[in-house]
Amino acid sequence: MKTITTNTDLGTYLVRLGDDNLILAQRLGEYIAGAPELEEDLAIANTGLDHLGIARHLFTLAGEIEGDGRSEDDFAMLRPERSFTNALLVEQPNTDFAYIMVRQLFFDAYQVPLWRRLSASNSTDLAGIAAKGLKEATYHLRRSSSWIVRLGDGTAESAMRTQAAIDGLWRYTAELVTSDDLEERLASSGLAPRSSDVASEWLSTIDAVLEEAMLARGSDPFQTFGGRSGIHTEYLGPLLAELQWMQRSYPGATW
Amino acid sequence: MSYDVPVAPGEEPVEIPSEGSKSHGWPLWEVFVRAKRGLNHTHVGSIHAPDAETAIQNARDGYTRRAEGVSVWVVRSSEIHASDDAASMFEPFEDKPYRHPTFYEIPDEVGQL
């Protein structure tokens, strides 16, 4: 399948980062008008739009590097499910508010050290995107952390639901901080870090938040992988159907 | 604290509590934004939030997302005490124009004050 990779390692990596951000943006967008408070609707929409903005930069840069004329829209709207290389975590559904915030905490704690390292990438274009991403992700982490503390240290109900979300999503966390051959090659040329380089910072961030929230790490030892090679959970297909149906139904439609 | 609801002729006035009501669990906070350094914080509106930290975050997302500010203050709405609208409160000042400093000449040498 041609579309799973671009013609360079860096392009393929940019699409991977872009997919993480695009899919999470779509998930957060789904929740608009569903939050328990108007203020939360606005905050979640803001967070989603931050992720969408980053995805647009990454896809555009990937298209430029590829030199094949693919635009950000081509990457977002015209690839099939098996071509998406986002981590499985970000496609997990908005089961409840606790799931949304735990998913966000897990992802934010990974994005902050990743963007910090990418700010020093040999690709100055990627370093520029990373510098913008780092500012946004730092705030996202502050917000998701403070929510997890409030939910964990809140009522018995909120603590129970938040622990359930941690346990339910824990199996998708190792994928975030596991590197593969692509990252090894990029790391050796100074273009990107290995995801495993951020593993210890990721875990110490999570542990600190969970301790303050009086919650525990997931106890399930099972970890699942596949997102980086296009093997997804059953939740990505319907998300893409909603995301892409307009361009699929009316190809090239603009307004 | 309560809001005054307009009362139509023949209607009984209704008092709606602004906080502590069962229909809305989060208290109201007033939001003040400083547009840039050197300017005062200005009241821009209000938001709901369960505590001060969350109130600041909600104010940030609600009122500064288009780069409107560099600093935010929040204060519980119930902590604000407002003047009443009695005629004796402000109307006495309406006929005292001499309290404006416009009744004497400023020498040219003074320049811009």
C-alpha cells in the first residue's frame, strides 16, 4: 500500500506525528456540546484545535518533503484506515469525562518531552513546529494533570471512574514510548529522538500526577501495539468515516 | 446574592439564586484580563469553575484565546459588593461641573500635563 509511507523516513515520521494529533483532535471535536459545563466544552475545543493546527503543519511539511504534490488535506482526508499510523491511545473513544482526561494526560505527558527533544532536530522546519507544539502541550499537560488530581481526589464516584479509565487505557501506553526501526534511523541522523528516550520522563510525570490524585498506575500487564504499522482498534474506522465522508462523497469540494 | 428578574404587570417577582442552586454545581467567577503589560486588569465577563486554579484555566480558554491578554485575575462573584441604584447615590454629582478641572487657564509654559 503506497500511502502508508512517504518516500523519505522524515516524511513518514511527520505523518506519524500528524496522525496522532489529527485523530486526537477529531476525538476531542466529537465531544463539543457534550461536556458537563460550557467552560469545559470551550477548553476541550481549544485543545482539539491546538492538535489540529499542529497536524496541519506536520502534513504540509511532509507533503513538501515528499515533493509529490500531496497537501495536508490529501493526508487527512484521502488515506484509508490502514494507512494511518497514529498511536492506538488517541483513537480510543470518549467513554466518559474521565476517559477523555486520562487519555489526554497520557498523551500530553508523552508530547511534552517529545516536542522538547524535537525542538533540537536537525530539520529546522520540524524544530519550528516542535517549539510551537511544546508551548501548547505544556499547557495541555497542566490542564489534564489538574483535572486528574481533582477527579482522583474528588468524590468516590469520580475516583472510581478515573481509576477505571486508567486501567482501561493503560494497555495503550507502552506503544507511545516504544521506538522502532524508523526512529532508529532518524535518531542516528539527528532528526528525531527515539520514543523510548522519553519513556522515563513520561512515567515519572504520570506517577507524580497519579500520586497526588491518590490513584494507581494500571495493573494490567498486557500491552497492545499496532498503530504505528496501521493495525488499529475497531474505533478508528468509524472516526475516519465521519472525518472523511464529505471529501469522499464530494471529491474536491471546497468552500 | 440574587439576580433581579424583570417582572411583568400582574406577575409575582421571582428570585433566582446565582449560586448554590441545585441546577448548577459550579460557582461563578468574575474575570479580569490585562491586555498588555502596563495596563490595568479590566473586567471582561464571568465563568463557572469549581476552584480558583480551574477558574483561571477556564478564563484563559474563554477570554484569551485570541491573544487578548497577558494576565488573568479571577474573583468569586459572591465576593463582589455592588452599589445600589438609589437616586441619592450618583445623581448628586450630575450638577457639579466645577469639580472638573476646566475652570482655570493653564499657562503655555506648563506644556502637556
